Amino acid sequence: MRSIGDDRGQSIQVGAVLIFGIIIVFLAIWQAQVIPAENAEVEFQHSLDAQEDMQQLRSELRSVAGNGASRSTTIELGTRYPTRVAFVNPPPATGSLSTTEGTVSIENASSGVTNGFWNGTTRNYTTNTIAYEPSYSEYNTPPRTVYEHGFLYNEFDREGTQLAESAQPLVRTSGNTTTIDLFALRGSIDADGVERESIDLYPNSAGTRTVPVTASSDGEPITITIPTRNQAMWNEVFEEVGEETITEITNVSDSQVRIELNSTNDMSYRLRMAEVGLAEEDSQEPAYIVPVGSENVSQGEEITAEVRDRYNNPIEDVRVSVNSSARIEGDENETTDSSGQVRFTVADDAEEGAIELSIDSAIDCDGCGTVRYDVEERTSGDSRDDNDGSSDINPEDPGRYQLVYNRTEVTGNGNNRNVSVYLDNPAAVDPNVSTTITIDSVRLPFYYSGQGTGNDPARDATLTFRDVNTSNTTTISLNSIPNSKSTEIDVTGNYLRVEFDFDNDPRGDFFIFSLRSETEVSTFYIAVPS
């Protein structure tokens, strides 16, 4: 009898092979398509996180530059992929953080409150750009994030485009005031890897002073030249500022942009500077010395001076010497305090003449290291200074030979607000008073801050006197309050508008100013509306 074969087990074997093959194909497809997609999502999210880290770095840099306190922040350079048992991951994604050094130049800028330091001479400042660049396996078009001059933007190489990630603070206009904010960054970074990179920030020169600047006396406009990785980005943001502020934008070589500021309109310019370091450095060298208060002093009065660095900010522990020690009491050498100021007292028996305070300036600037005070012998016959009633507070009597308070207005936005005080001129409308009022000195003895905004008190002020009927304009800069200046302002119109441009937001604050004419001292107490 013939045997019959049994092949029933073959179908089971074939099925197992087919299932195994399907699993292998499924795993291969998952490895080839799903894993890369998931990794691309991880990389994209890391790119967003790294950009947020760069935003935080920008914020900390500006904070250190403004308040003078050291800060620290971190940036996550790379990322790791989720653990997968049955699949293969690429190596962790890495990123690099690096700096590029350049020079910022300011040309043709002059200021009357810096003792000749800003006199139209070109001033150069070394600074750095920080760039973060990731290296991913799947996300092929990540941006490079760049910090330059307080501005953050993204560069996309494949598209050849750029995108602003913050406002540019370098040149900002509000009303008829433009603020130039220059925050230099010193030091270097060269980091590459996956882990978080810690960055320490130190205030080499905190931006506590703002100085008014104008075009140089030869009529050349203020120009600012900045180094950059991306000229197109800065061209774009500078164009948004407007021609009323920036009249010309020029690309210099392939890594600089130069702008010219409008010097033909009524725009006023203020300069604020600071330096932040990536490593702790010695304090800045002294650049110039300025008087705080009046330069005309009497016997027994205290004189105060302030020493500043090349960023216009005060420096402590600088020795200041007196060249005429016979006219002062105490030591002829004093050291500046934490506010950069030094004080001497005029001797009670000091003879009339000059007292000069001097420093060893580290900057090549003729006369910047010396400030002069004129000593006048105290007399009791000067009716303008005695408390005999000749100084009126907010005078309102139109029959007097003096200006009369009318009202106070606030214009502008933020820290660029101006206070306008309107003073009526009775000499222009009263037939009994036919003589022009001539102001021969201005005094700003007191400023109180914090009633409404809690801001720091104003330290510098620019006063613009506008005779409304005649369009005559006189501008006086007072570096540091209290202070006074001699002048000669003829008021012939119906009223005088006095515009106060302080280096803070003045809303809710209180200040006093006095105008002295030949026979009167008019004192005005101004409570600025909130």
C-alpha cells in the first residue's frame, strides 16, 4: 500500500515568514519616515526654545546695562532625542554660540554738558555680536539668531531672508526727541555642544546718564557707523525710523552700515551709552570731569564735581586734585564716591579768583580733565539773592517787571516726555511797563521724583526758551541738578514758553526753577501733571 504525504505544516511556516517580513518592513518604514519626522519636531521645538533663550539674553543685557547689577543667563546649545528601544537615533543635535568683534563710530556729535569731550571728534567703541547657530539632523532650515546693538533678529540662509525678533533700540524717536541708545558688549564666547551654556554679564559701565547732543559747529550731521552681519536687516529697520530722523543709510564695505541723522529740523537728540562685559573687568578709565551745580561760588559754599568715563557715566574711586588749595578747606585731594562725585568747601576767607579741579584723564581730550569755579566774595547788598521779598514764587501780579506764571503742559511719550511751562510777559501788553524783560541767569535748584511714576530723579536737563511772538529760541543744557547758567535772553513777545527736557519720565514729579533779571528773581514751583 502507498504512503500519502502530509504538508499541512508548510502554511504555518509561510505565514510566520510573511508576518516577520511585514514587521521588518513596518519597522523599516517607521525608521525611515516616522522617526525622522518625530526628530524634526524635537529639533523645531528646540529651535524655538533657543530663540527664547536668546531673547532672555537680550533682556538681561539691557537690564545689566541699565541698572548696573551683574546677571547670569543660559542658552541650551543642543538637544537629545527620545530614547527608542527598537529604533536608531542620530547623535544628539548640537549648537554653537560665538562672538564677532567690531567697532561703532559716532562722528560730528557735540554736547555742551560734557566739558568738551563730545566736541565733534569721532569716538570709537569696540563691541561684539553674539550669534547662535544650531546643527540638526532633520530640520534643514533653522534660523541663525543674532544679537547686535540691543537688537535680535533671525537669519535664514536657504531663503536669504531675515526677520526681526525685537525692536531696535539704537535710534528711537518720540515726538521731536530722538534717543540714541548704544550698549557696547565686550568679551568673547566660543561654545559648541549639547548642554546649556552659562553666560555671566557684568556692568563695565552702567548707562545712568543721558546727555543732549547736537550736530558739530561746522554743520556736518551726526553719523553713526555700526558693524553688522546683515546689512539688509539694519537697512530695513532704519528705514522704518523715518526720514525726519535718519536722512541717509549707507552700506560701508560688506559688514557696516552708516546712518546720518537729520540736523536741519527741530529734532533734539539724546545719547545714552553703556558697556556690558562677558567677563569681569577693571572699572573704566576717567574721561572727563564736569561741575555739578553753579560754577560761580561764594566763600563757605560747597562745590561738587562729577567724573565720567567715555560712556558719559560716573566713576568712583578717582582722585580729584585742587590746584589752588589756599581757597578751599581740608585736603586738596579727594576721591569720587559711589555716584562719581567729589566735594570741596570754599574757605570762608578765600580771595576772589579761580578754583580748578583736575583729574588724570585717560582720553586725549584738551581741557576735559579740568573744571573751573570762580570764587566771588560774599556780599549782602545783592538784592537778587537776599530773602527780602524780591524773589516771588509763581508770580501772578501783571504789574511787576517780571514774567508771570500761566500754565504747565506735558507732551511726548515714555521717557521722552517734555514739560512746557508758559509764562506771560506783562512788558509786551502793559502800557505802564514798556521795557523788554532780559533774563541773565537760569537756576534749577531742586527736583523731586516719585510722586506719580516712581522713576529715578532727573539728573540732567535741557531747557529751550521760545519767545512765541518773535520765534527766538535759546537752548541751555544743565548737566546735573542742582545747577545754574548765565545767559542773555530778551523776552519781547506776549509770552515765553520754557521747555524742560529731563532724562526721565517727569509725570507726577516736582521741580523748582528761577529766572533772574536785572532787578527781580522769579521762582516757579512746578508740579508736573501725572
